[in-house]
Amino acid sequence: MTEPQGGEQLTRAQHEQLTAELAELEGPKRKAVIEAIATARGHGDLSENFEYHAAKNEQGLLEARIRTLRARLDGAEIVAAAGAGEVGVGSVVEVEGNGKTITVEVSAVGGAGTVSPTSPLGSALLGCKLGETVSVEAPKGAWQATIMRIE
């Protein structure tokens, strides 16, 4: 297994997903927040104007997400999806360990059911093949995971 040469590794589909999210945030979402601030500002005294403060807070969160996405995309390295039988970025993997079976997607995009390729489980799985048992060096202690299925 090799370390990534560039920044965060993304498949073409993951890169497109983040790019689409960025476009939505910079376009319609940003416009809606600016309109909400303008509307709230028209309600008078800003010191006790909950709507204004809520809209400004939402604007701060939106701009932070935009900065995060830009940084991720600017430093991203586009990688090909893993070949059949080998775990890579974008693979959906079923592993068995600690008496449990879990299915995760190795993905830098995040979301439910995903693990980052740089997480303990994700980095242990990258480059491995069906049937292999890997050692996962997790913060709560090491454990063994056997790869049962790769999609």
C-alpha cells in the first residue's frame, strides 16, 4: 500500500459530487442567505433581532463549508476506482471483526456508512483483497478485520 502523492484521494464521481455541492452553496444557497439577512435587517434594531443573528450565523456556517470544500477540491487527487477484488477509494467493503459484520464505503466524501481512506479502518483496507485479514490500529485498540465482500 502506498501513501497518496497529492492531497485527499477522490474518485471522479466523488469529485463531481463535491463540485456540485460547492456550486449549490455558492449559488442558490448563498443568495438565499443574503436575502434572509436583508429581510431581517429591515425588521429594525439589530441588537435584539433574532432573525438577523440567525441569518448571520447561517451565513458563517455556509461560508465555512464553502472554504472547506474549496480546500478539499483544490488539493484533491483524482484516483481511478479500484479494480475488481481490491479495496480502493470508492469501494464498498463488508468486513467481519470483533464478532460483528459491517459494510462500509471507503470514501473521502463522507456520509452514513462511509470511512475515510485515512481513517484506521480505511487505511488498513486500501489495496487489500477479498479474504485478507487486516490489523486495524484504532484509538480504542487494535482489532482484526477480515474482508468478506468487495463491490
